[in-house]
Amino acid sequence: MDGPLLIIVAVVAVALIVGLLLWRRGSTRQVEDTRPMATPVRSALGATIRRALGSGLDEATWDDIESALLAADVGIESTTSVMTTVRRSHPDTTERARVAIRNALRDELVDADRALDLEGSPASIVVVGVNGTGKTTTIAKLAKRFMDSGTTVTLGAADTFRAAAGEQLGSWGDRIGAQVVRGQEGGDPASVAYDTLESARAKGIDVVIIDTAGRLHAKKNLMAELQKIYRVAGGDEVSEVLLVLDATAGQNGLAQVREFAKAVPISGIVLTKLDGTAKGGIVIAIERALGVPVKFVGVGEGPDDLVVFDPDTFVDSLVE
């Protein structure tokens, strides 16, 4: 093989290799979950609906169903909307009534893209929420989902206020094999966010996930700290701001979303502890009242127990 031809072959080979690497890197930007959403809601709502419908379709039936929806934390506005829709459809059998309730509940959920936006180099995800919601564990679960798909991840332990918060995230990082950038306890959380992004950029990491303090959402000075973290992490260029909510918090979760949304633009919600609550209707109340989509649900304590929220499966599990 002569010299010019050899050079051409070498150039083509290099171009193919670079193109393959770029394709692989780009393909990891969107993480698709092909696992079906598990039935996460152990709700009394379905049983109550069946009992109510078992007595026929009279005024007492509708009163019982309305009470059941409120007890399941569906919320006053959504409950009123659902009951109005169902009654206007004039179902003439209990099965048609059950289907009408199911469809009306499904219509209360927002028609939104529930996939994560992973634009950016690296893509940056800021995770917020109050203490006790399972925020740090959720971060670890989310990181593992990325890593299982071949996406590289760096975690930022920007919760410098809570004792041992950095150690907790570091322990999870060791468990799942993810790098964790930490700062001093009591230090500036925004500086940890900055260091995390700089480290990720230097290493060509795909996604950064930044933990934040489980701040009380009514404390203005702490919310100001959250705003600073958000600005340092890129401001409007932050890929996602995920709010972790405890499903058992019920209607209090609405207040949390509203207050956090005043500080940073919430792009999605992760609802935890949905496997052990009869209050799953809070999903419907949140989406109707605030228009913020639930993107993931936690259905257990294991590192793989985080699944993409599927509206149809959720409503079916809520009423069946």
C-alpha cells in the first residue's frame, strides 16, 4: 500500500472512531427506562369505590366516592372536577361508573414530557427538598440509573448544614461507584456546587447531580442559599431542578412545591414512599394545582427502586 493511500485509510479510520465515540456519548444523554412502572400504591381508594358501587348508583354512592377521593389526598379541586365529569356522563352501570372515574382521574394529570432534560456539558441536576423525604437516597438511585445506561455521573454534596450529610452521600457514592465532591461541614454550599461542576468538566463527565440542604421551605435565608447554588450551577442553563416529596406528607406537599418554586424553577417532582401509602392521590392534586409533572416515584429502599412515573399505570393502581 503506497503512502498517500495509507494516509487516506488512516484518516478515514480515525474519523470513524471519533464519530463512534461521539455517537456513544450523545446516546447516553437521554436515559430511557424500559422497565414497566410497578404498582406502587397500596390505596384504600379502589376498595372504597368498589364498595360504594356495590350498593348501586344513587346519591349516597357519589357521596361515598367523593369522600374517598378526598381521603386519598386527591384534593378539593380535582375531586370536584372528577365528580362533576363522572356524574355528567350519566353512567348506567357500576362498571361504566368505575371506568368513568378512572378516566376522569387520568385527565387530571398534566400532559407533559416526563423525560429528563440532559442538555449541557455536563448536564446539571439540582435536587431540593425538606429533611426526611429521602432526597439523598433518591440522588443515589438516580445516579445508578444513569450509570447502568453507561452515563458517567459526579455527585455534589452541597448539603453542608446537616451533620454527616456529606458522609451519607459519600457512602452511597462508594456503594454505586460514583465520584462524590464534598466540602467542609458548615462551609459554603455554592462553592461545593462550583467545585463539582469544575471537576466534572475536567473529567468529561456526562451528568452532575447536586444535593442541597434539607432546608425548611419557610426560611427565607436558607432559600436564598438555594438560589445561590442554582446560580452557581448555571442558572437558566441548569438542566433540571427536581423536588423530592414524601407521598405521606399529603396536602403539605403542595405548600412545599409552591415555596420551593418561588426560589428556583422546579422542572419535575420525585415522589418517594409511594409504596407504603394510601395517600397516592397527592400526585393528582400537585399536577392539577401547579402544573409540575411527577417524573419519578420511589417504590422501595433499594438502589434500583426508582421508576419512571407512568400516568396510566398509576391511575389504574389507584382505583383498581
